[in-house]
Amino acid sequence: MSQKKLKIGLFGFGCVGFGLYEVLQKTPGLKADIRKICVKNTDKEREIDPSNFTFDKNDLLNDDEINVIVELIDDADAAFEIVSSALKKGKAVVSANKKMIAEHFTELLELQREYGVPLLYEAACCASLPIIRNLEEYYDNDLLESIEGIVNGSTNYILTKTFAENLSYEAALLEAQQKGFAESNPILDTGGFDAKYKLQILLAHAFGFIAKPEALFNIGIDRIGKLELKYAKEKGLKIKLIAKAFKNTDGTVSAFVLPKFVHPENRLFSVDDVFNGVVTKTSFADEQFFVGKGAGAHPTASAVLSDISALGYDYKYEYKKIGQQQGLTLTDNIELDVLLRHEKPAAEALRQEFTSVNESYLNGESGYITGKISFGKLKALHNENEERSFVLI
Ligand SMILES: NC(=O)c1ccc[n+]([C@@H]2O[C@H](COP(=O)([O-])OP(=O)(O)OC[C@H]3O[C@@H](n4cnc5c(N)ncnc54)[C@H](OP(=O)(O)O)[C@@H]3O)[C@@H](O)[C@H]2O)c1
């Protein structure tokens, strides 16, 4: 099969957009040229000649020569406008925008079907890791039991620096931003929202379940305190921000984003810095492990490049599992092993919420409880206004 010639209209020339430009220069074998680039700020200095740029999205969307729109901007609402217009005009689209994809998953699916054009977004999940295409093509739905991973490079970088190198949280976040790993709005990363958007996409491709992002529970790393770090250090564990989706024995699925104490024997223990790691578990193959850089210009651009190349051969996601999985439900009816850090006066009342308690500890003003708690109770007790944090054990 010969590869189609692709004329690209590129939106965004920031960390990933410029990364893609550089990567394309180094892959002359790929029959893909950037015809025009649309950006936002008229007074910004650019790395390449100004004649390459426009500030009007219609210059790209109305150009009949452009058959692929690559959307790499940092504004999810504007991105949805661009991507939906492009699909309606019959242009194939590549995007790295997990927030936009997670928030509009069903609409984007319908647009692809109605207009018969593909939307690929490998870079939106774990940047350089080829996880979506593997879930889509390789894993048969009946065999896949769970998917668990570190899916946000920026928070993993912050956790690695604060834990191993004793950098302050603020200094580590600044470093992540300076290196181009962080989202423009840092709470998307640190609050676990970016991981939640990726979990939504993973759920759809792993199990064929389309969740609304707000139906998925997330706690980020911004609540982690000194007591949890001390607990981890004393026990030889690391704290990682985990996104997890799994099938229960009754066929329902559960999913969440939570910080987790990770044991040295866990494959995710050694996934540090900006790396992401995903462990899949299937009935017959048991565990499989994907690891790679989860953010940054060239690693992210490599996944965008792979999608562009796949479009040259008319690749599209089939979404087979979505068709097969009508009636699948998401449940909170599970028990989790956790550590709950709390303020001292709340200790006794919180103990009562646990199904079973392993350990409890109090110091001057705070303490922790470890044990089993129902996911529903955990969600009810997670309160932004209370000095409380949950970490999975
Ligand atoms: N950075 C990473 O490591 C990473 C990894 C995976 C996925 N992603 C995703 O990739 C996308 C881009 O991230 P980034 O880090 O490259 O962002 P970035 O460095 O902040 O660059 C954003 C670019 O978008 C342009 N832009 C914003 N609004 C626009 C609009 N309405 N029309 C046209 N251009 C617009 C900006 O234009 P100006 O240049 O004029 O300001 C800028 O060039 C995001 O969806 C992000 O979630 C990033």
C-alpha cells in the first residue's frame, strides 16, 4: 500500500508544535508537509520565517489543499471548534488535546462516523507511549482485566524531585514548567485532572466504556503532605499518581485517579522523572508493561508523527469495543486499601468510616489511619476544605 501525500495545516507552535516541526524536518521519508501554521499571539517572536504563520483559523480550515489538520494548542474550547470544523470539512485530524477529547468524546466519535474522516490522538495519552493503538488493535476486550499507570509526566517529575532530591514542591513544579512538561494551567496536572482525561480515553479504548470526565473521581498530588512522605520513606515505598481502570468479577468497571504508595516490586516503582508507565493485565498474558517519556517536545511530537504517518495509510480507530459493550456500568461498589491523613480531632469519627483498620497514628495535631474503606465513603470523605488526604496502599 503506498502512502498518501499529506498537506498539513498545523494549529499551535508551542512546545509540541515546534517539536513536531523539528521532527518532520528529520523524517524526509514521510510524505507530509506543513502548508501553514495558525497561532494566536501576533506579537510573539517565532523560530521560523513569519510567512509560515497565520492568525486566522479559516486560512487553514478553508484551504482545500490541506487534507490533515494537526491541532496542538493549549485551549480545549478553541481546539474543539477547530477539530469539529475540520472533521465537518472532511479533513483528517491529529490532536494531542486530552481535555478536549475527553470532554467531547461522544460528539467526536459521531463526527468521525458522519463525515467518514479519522481523528487520531495517540499523543493525548502518555505522550510517546503507543498505548491507544495497542488497546485498540491488540487487546481483545474479554481478555483485558485492568490497566494501571502513571499517565502524567509533569506530576511524576514533581514527585521524583521532591521525594528523591528533596526539592520543594514549588521549585519542582517550576522546573516541570520550564522544561515544557506542564500544562499551561498547573492545576490540570497537580490536581489529577489531566490524568483523569487520559483515564477517560483509556477506558473507552480498553473496555469500550465512554464515561463523562466528571463521573471519574480524581485526587491529585497537591494534597500530599509530610506525613505521607515520611510514611513512604520509612517503608521504602514511593508515592506515584496512578490512573486505574479494571473490570470487577460481576462485569462492571471501576476507575479512578489517586496517589498510591508503590512497592519496589511494582513495575511502576522505577518509572521516575518525566517517564510514564502503564501496566496491562490480561487473563492469559498476565502483566505487560509499557514505559516511555510522558511529556516534552520531541517525545510528544513522536506520537503525533506516528499518527500523521498512519493517516498516510488511511488508518482510523475502529472503536470496536464501544459497539460491543452496550450496558457496561461504572461502579463505586468496591473496597480500597488506603492511608487517610487527617486532623487529630476527626480521628475517632473517621475510624468508624473504615470497614477494617490496620494501623492508626496520632502526633501533636494530625494523624493517619490505614485500612480498608469503600470507594463510595472515600469519595464522600474527600473534602477540599478539610486537611485530609488519601493515598492508596
Ligand atoms: N507539552 C507536553 O509535554 C504535552 C504532552 C502531551 C500533550 N500535550 C498537549 O499538546 C497541546 C499543546 O501543548 P504545548 O505544551 O505545546 O502548549 P504551548 O507550548 O503552551 O503552546 C500552545 C500553542 O497554541 C497556540 N494557541 C493557543 N490558542 C490558540 C488558538 N485559539 N488558535 C491558534 N493557536 C493557538 C499558541 O499560540 P502562540 O504561540 O501565539 O501563543 C501556542 O503556539 C495541549 O493540548 C497539551 O495538553 C502537551
